[in-house]
Amino acid sequence: MLKGFTAPRSPQGVAALVPSPPWHFAGDVLAVEFWNDPDVSAHILPAGVELDEQCRGHSVAVFTDYQFTAQNNEHLDPARYQCRGFSVLLDAIWKGIPIAWCPYCYVDNDAALMRGWIQGYPRKLGAVHQTRTFAAASVASAPLVHDGRFSACMSAHGRLLVQAGVTLRERAEHLGGLLDRRIVGRRYFPRLSAGLHDKPAVDELVRCVSGHPLITNVWIGEGELNFPEAYGEELDMLGPLKVGRGYRFSFSYSVTDIEVLADLTA
């Protein structure tokens, strides 16, 4: 009997790209809030999801540098389970409930790519980097202090897609309303069968369910953000008209469940 939570299923199940949940994450985040053109960003929303009229165009660019584990000390296999990622989150509304819609998401390894597809994140492969800080003081270790500077970038297929920077100004106890919306994505898997290309096997709006969230070492400052135009991508269409605050913080959380909001194949 073949085993494994995902393909490839195998006799022992250890060849599976992603182990069974619960999944646990911990890492660092660099985030920049911004406003894009709502007349453009509204076109990237699926049926039933609308821009939040109270903050039209408000979005967040999120860079993550984290590691993962399930139940078998996967974090001790850093080559597989360390990851860097980038996401865009748009302030939106689903049936009167404020949500964060994720239209684009990039990661740098295949296990994170598969986890994202299972969770409803539209992940693609990319190269993501952000400035790090270390316990050993050095000019090479960006300090978490007033006027400390951090930067991040993301590229795919050799083309730069995002550049960001944050200058820290003050430490905070919390994120002050940033990232306080439940993230909603779309689980989508098409059919290859002739005549059924426009009738996907799976098409669901899903809301991510996380447990034991922890946000710590929060710093807020001034943000910089740019989405260069690149062939084969449409991320630049969501580029900032105005850039707001920048954030740097550490996080941890667990994933055990997902909530299906709507079956769009029905």
C-alpha cells in the first residue's frame, strides 16, 4: 500500500514532497504597506470577492525568511525545509467580512510550492532575499534599532520583480492593524481532458486557518517599494501609487486546517 500525504506516494511515504499536517513555521518578516490603483486591482478578484471600500487599493507586500517542521524534526533538514517567500495581500471583502486576498505569491523551493497550492496560495518559484540580523553584533548584521535599515528583493526567471526597503523608527508591541485579516486564496486545479479545459477539477475559495500565532520583535518605520515591469509577469500592474509604513518582525504559527468558503465549480 502506497503512503504519503502528497505525491510521490511510495512504500514508506518518506518520498512525499510534503509531510502530513500539522505544519509549524517560524521566521522573520519584512513588510511594506502600499496603495495600488483600485480600478486595476479589482480585476484580479474572483467572483464574490470585492475590494474593501473603506480602504480601496490598500495592500501589503510581505517578504518571509522561515523554516518549517511537521512531526519528524523536518527543521533539521534545512536544505528541504528552509524557505524564503514573497506575497501580495489586498484588502478585500467576502460576504461582508474583511479579508486579505492573495493574488500572487512566490517561494524558492518545491516543498513550499506544494504546501501553498494545498492551502490556496497561487505560488510560483522565485528567488527571494532579505537583510538578516544576527545575535553577534557586526556591521554585517543589521541592528534592530532606530534608523536601522533593511531591504528585500524578489526575482523570477532572471527578472527583478520587487524591490523593498524599510528604515526602522520605533519598536512596537503589535502590528497596529497590519496583517489582522484572515488570508483568502483559491485552490485551483485544471483538467487536461479534451473539452474540459475550462472546467477545473478543483476550484475553491478557501480561508487559511492557523493556530498558536505569535508576533514578536516588532519594529515600524518608513517603507520603500517598487514593482519593476517584467516579461511574463503581471505583478507590476499592482504596483504602488503610494507607499506607507514598513515593518520588520518575527513570527511563528501552526497550520492544521483550511475553511472552504465556496466551491466555484458548482
